[in-house]
Amino acid sequence: MPYVIHALDRSDAGDLRTRTRSEHLAYVGGFDILYGGPLLDDDGAMCGSLIVLEVDTRKAAEEFASSDPYAVAGLFERVTITGFKPVLGT
């Protein structure tokens, strides 16, 4: 089942996203990601992440999200995980 992981960066994270980006990309490469990428603020700067992940359970999605190097480094202010049923664009 697809799960949407919506994560917003801490406003005081500074360059933490840039410093941990290569670890994050290596980590997510080992999973069945349907699509994903950085969220952008009004000025075009990265301010969060959106990932749609194919896993069997919500627990697996939670484990994925909590083990992401971005999360381990403390980049995110808030993370939400929601099941998703693709209807449009499929």
C-alpha cells in the first residue's frame, strides 16, 4: 500500500539538509519509492520532503521515516504519514 510521508524542516536547521543529503539519497535508494522529492518554499528553497513509499504496513512506513538520515539528524520539525489510494494520474 502506498504511504505519503510529508516532512517539514525545522526553521533553525541551517545547512543540515545539505550536509546529510548524500546519506539520505543512498538510504531511500534501497526502498520502493513511487515518487518523491524536496518541498520548496515561496523563494524556491528546500523546506521539507514528500515521499510516496510502497510498503505493506503503516509500521513499515514509520520505520522507514524514522530511520531516514534526515530524521536521525534532527532535520524535521514535523512528519506526517498517511495511507494513500492512487486514483488520478495512474
